[in-house]
Amino acid sequence: MKTINTFLLAFFLFNGLSGVLIAQQYFPEKNRWETKTPEQAGMSKELLQKAIQFAEDHASKADKNLKMAHYQSAFGREPFGFPIGPMKERGEASGLIIKNGYLIAEWGQPERVDLTFSVAKSMVSATVGLAFDQGLIESEHDLVHPYMAPIIPYSPIHLQRNKADHLEEEDVIELFQTEHNQKITWDHLLRQTSDWEGTLWGKPDWADRPSKDSENWLDRERDEPGSVYKYNDTRVNVLALASMNIWRKALPVVLKDHLMDKIGASPTWRWTGYENSFVILDGHIVQAVSGGSHWGGGMFINAFDQARFGLLTLNKGAWNGEQVLSKEWIEKSLTPTPAQPTYGYMNYFLNTDKQLLPDAPETAFYHLGAGVNMIYVDRENDLVVVARWLENSQMNEFIKRVLESLN
């Protein structure tokens, strides 16, 4: 009996937050991901293959030339809607099924590096979380403006002009100088409830997903920070720039050193900004990144690295014995936003009351970008699913079919 108990203690870990026993987690090494058959993972091979076939049959119909797809979408018809960052032609529908940490199935070209659109927002919030963990941010409820130094834009054209002819123009970017913006906290920016006002990188806040009432675009009454949820990429880019300002280094460097290298990510991912988003930071020319690919730029990444990030968040920020992101930060990220209960910190979409995925557990969540680019995370079933270039309307049906393959 003593031998059996010893074995059980060695094999199981007690998860204090959920109060359940879970098997010791496997974490893939860099450049190597151990595989298991569906049967070894307790899944039906036949039903899993049908789920994958469903994903392939319901691939996105948007043009693979992402610049063309942009101008064919509503984004391309917005005011100031033209791209200012790089794009690349995307691949076919692809994805991965990860069960208990092991690679169970793959389809398409999961090794292909493609834009992941707004999944990059989860990378932005990760850099803020890392800053929180290191004490660079004392509290997520702190006002942002006391943390901000003047931001010096780098513009070779402006350097060549006679400043005496532009005495009334500012030489610096002040993100939080208005009375409204000074009321914004880190939490407001992370939850997209800030209603930040202004223009950044040539994109006014009102020009992203503008209301039909164009007469009020410029002078509408501002919502109190925290009261109204509005998905807005200009404000996401404000958070990215604010995060870079407190780190005093480029966010791709922060993400690589403090997160991606620690989870064994490949060397093929790249995180870019815009052609005009360069600043002078401590004497260096640094590019501020974007939190999505609405106007080009953003995170170029393959499905395996997406799955590693998903596996990190499934394990509450822990990776093979190291707490990469604090458990506290992951729990904050998964706390529903009062103004939008299906949203946590960007871009954690929560299945609150099963509103987003009726056939998935309520505790499931996903990181989401256009395309669709989805990293589905399911702790109840120890499951991570990456689905790229899937029709947006088919997300629930696809996940339903994957879950049906579980025995």
C-alpha cells in the first residue's frame, strides 16, 4: 500500500486553485515535440480526423494576399485605413492538437511563419505582466501617466527641416497629457475600456472601427475609463508604446529574453511595428511594435510557437518548473471585464456563461486574431488547439468536434 501511495504522490500534483488532481505535465524541449497517437492520449482517431477535416473544409475564403484581403474588408474602407506595416501572403488552413502537452495531430503547414493578427495583443499584455512581475509596475490599477517619460519620435525628414518654421509643433509624444487620458490605468488599457483619445502613428482613435455617426467622430463625449468596452487598435498600440517606455528597450527583446526563449520557441518569429513607429530611446533608434496587423506589421509566427504560448497560459504561466509569468498575472488576465464579461486582459477571450463557445467548458478561453488565428486553451481537458485560417463562424463547431473526440 505504501508503494502505491508513493507512486501516486510522484505521478500526481495537487492544483490548489482548482482542487483537482492532474497528471505531471510534459513540456516540449526546444526543437523537439514528443508525439502520441490519439489512442494513447485517450482520443478517438476517427473523430479527431473528422474534426481536422472540418477545419480544412471550412478554411477562410479571404484572399491569401493579405494586402488584397485588407482592402476587400471593412478595415480597408476605414478613414486612414491604409496599411503602414509589412504583410505577407498567408498559407493554407493549418493547426495543431496538443493533449497533456504532447503533439497529437497536425494539419496544413504548422511550421509556416504567418501573421497572427491580434494574438499579438496577448504578447503585448504579457510584456506588461512581466513588468508587473519585476516591479516595474506596482499595481495594474495605477494611473499610467506618472510612469511615462516624454517619447521622442525618430523622423529623418523632421530632422532635416528648420525647426524655427515649426515653433508651435511638439517635438515629443505625450500619450497621457489630456485631462481624460490622465484618468487611465494600466487595467483600463489591458481591458480595452480606456477610451484613450488621440492619434498615434498617424491613426486617430476614432478612425478604427468608427461609428456610423461621422458628425460626432471628432467631438463626441468621452466615456469614463473602465465604463465602456471598445476594441481599438490605436489604443492597443498606446499600451505597447507605454510598455516599451517603462522597459526602456524594444518589446521583441523583452518577449524573447523573458518568455519566448524560456518556453523553447523557435528562432523564426518576428514582431514588427510600422514604417513610422520608430523612436529614440536612450540614444538608440527603436521600433515600437503593433498589437495586431490591422494596419500591417505585428507578430509573424508559426503554429508550434503559438501552441507553446498557449501551453504556457494553460499552465498558469509555469514552464517545466519555472514560473515564466506569475500565476497572479494569469489569474488577472482571466478575470472578466465588468463592461465585457467575455474579455479579460487582451487578448484573452473568456467563455463566460458559454457565450462564445457554447459547446466548450465555461472555464476554457482562447487567444484570438483575425484570420481566424485561434489558440484554444482548455484546462479541464488539458488541451491546447491551434487553428489558423478558419472561418470565424465555425470556431465553436470545430472545437465541439475536437472535444467529441475525447474518450
